[in-house]
Amino acid sequence: MKLAFFNTKSYDREYFERFRTDHELDFLPAPLNEQTVSLCSGHQAVCAFVNDTINQKVIAKLSDAGVRLIALRCAGYNNVDMKAASEYGIRVVRVPAYSPYAVAEYAVALILTLNRKTHKAYNRVREGNFSLENLMGFDLHGKTVGAIGTGKIGAIFCKIMKGFGCDVLAYDLNPDPTLEKKEIRYQPLDELLGISDIISLHCPLMPETHHIINNKTLDLMKKGSMLINTGRGGLIDTEAVVKALKVGKLGYLGMDVYEQEEQYFFKDLSEQIVHDDMLMRLMTFPNVLITSHQGFFTEDALMQIARTTLENLDQFDKGMALVNEVKI
């Protein structure tokens, strides 16, 4: 089967070439959107990533080009108009679980870095500054940590924080009984926000969770608390968070995702001007740490993404049941 592979980076090519079977993969550096969808001509499937735009117009053009499968090399599918895909008879598959440990561990890395300021200490020492002034942190042991969302990633995050000696709370519409056995207590969202020292977002982005962190929920949080987002950028109302940082309501912010990240993340813009005023404002705060969606970026995860995506293609090509199909 011939596949148009969009948003290709060097590491994508390396791992997909390593595990490729008999499919023909055309690696394209461009993202998939209304301007680039014409590149799909002559292909039966497309491979897309988290920041590709797969709306109704793109899906209509994919259909016209003869594309019958959208293979997402990620878990989330909020960037796909699933209703349109169904109407045009295009099936959608994904990688539901590649390495939940990678993202959960990265959330912990953001917590530790923000708390102990190791990124600042590293830069200081390289400049010959061995002062400890303004590098004060706090013990994680005994702190209350709230996890919003306890799917595979959220569950692992909870267990890791429990290992630090934290009191771990959780919020999810579908509580995990195995976590409750580990003394991880489920709480209503309002209560969790009000008593947590650290809050980490691990829920999917959907209409119900869009801007789950907003002016109202920020007001409920403890003054000086830490907020971590390794999920999806749209979970946070960026303007509300900036306001909370300015008045000291929010003490720390760690973000590996951003609402408008598709315009900036995964690109080298070091010689360009970034025109997103909200993003640039966030970067001025000394208690904010932003990384460019690298939580998933481990060898283990990339191997699993390549293997699962290629297995999805094999199943479609052979007319088999699609184990990882997204259905509405």
C-alpha cells in the first residue's frame, strides 16, 4: 500500500524505515492541511500527527484523491473531523498506547525541574556562578498531588508520585479501582483543585475538557500551587493562566503542550520572530517552563509508534479487522 507520510522528521523516517514491511512510504516534511492535501494524489492512505489539520475540507479532498485510510501515529484524534471521515467512508486508526511511561515520567521531570530549578542551576554553573540564591525548592514528600485523568498515563503518574511519598488525589469520570487499592483517592474536581499543591493534566481533549483550567477553576486552586500539562494544549485557557501567574495565584507552570502549538512546535524558529504574544508572555515568567511536546519522545515510544502504525496498515491492506480503529 502506498502511504503519504506527513510532517516527517528525521526520527520518524529512521524508525519507520527500520520496521517497514512491504508498504511504500512517501516521507513528506510538510504538515497535512488544506494547502498540502494535494500531495496525497496516488496514495491509498495518509499518516498524520497531532498537529496536522484534518478537517472536513481536507477529508473531502482526501476522498477525491482516493485515500481510504487515515493512520494517526499518535493516541489523540481531536484534530480529525470524525463525522466527516465517516461520511466520506475514510477509516481512521491510531496508536492508542505507545509508551504511557514516557509521558508520565516527563510530567514528573517537569515537576522536579520547576521545583528544584535545575535548569537555572545548570546555566549558572556554566557561567561560573555557584550561588544558591533564588534556587530554593520544596520537598515533594508529603505534598498533595492531584491528577486530572487516570487513563494509562494518568495512572502511571499517580503511582510514581505515590512513590515520592505524596498524598495522591485523582479526578476521572471512570475511577480506576486498582488505583483506589493503592490509596489513591478520587475526589470531585472542585475539591481536588482546592487542596492540591501540584495538579497534573492527563485527560483527553474533547468538548467537555476544553479549557478545563480556566478563570473559575484557577480561582479554586491553592495560592502558589503548581500546574503541569503534558496532555493537550486546549485543556488550558492560556489567557486565564497568564492572569493567574501575574497576580501570584499560580506559583509554577510546566507545559509540554500549547493551544496554538501547531504553528511553532517541532520547528526551528531560532532565527525568526515568534508572533504569538501570549506564548512570548508566558516565556517571560521565571516560574514557567515550556517544552515543545517532547513528552512522548523516547526510543521505546518511537519503536512502538512505528510498529503499531505499520500493523494498522497491514490490517487494512489485508482486509482484516482494525484493532485500533477510531469509531464515533
